[in-house]
Amino acid sequence: MNQPYARVNYIQTAVEGEIVCRTTLDRRNRRTAVMRSEVHHEDGRLLVTAIGSYSIFPPRDRPAIPPEH
């Protein structure tokens, strides 16, 4: 069974101003996905990097919900 994995690197802090996170899907197949993210301050400083791998589960069959009358 695949275990999710995430690593976060805190590089700098920001106490005011806007921050932006951008995430990229690096790889995906039927069962796993690998993504990476970067958080930047509005002045361009890199604040955080992250990478994670995640399991993708197939949808489960769910019983139909009867309509309300």
C-alpha cells in the first residue's frame, strides 16, 4: 500500500504583505500523483517549498439517493 509523503521546507518568514502559492503536478498515473509547490512573497522572496506524493483511490460505488418528495 502506498503511503502519502510530503516534505515542506520553510526558508523565510513573512509578517505582512501578500503571498502566492503555485503548485505544479509533476507526474500522475492511475494510482499516484506527485506535486510540488512554492510560496513567494509579493517582493519575490521564496518563503516555502514543498513536494508531495499522494495515492489516488478509485471511486467507490455508492447507493443511489432517492429523490425527496
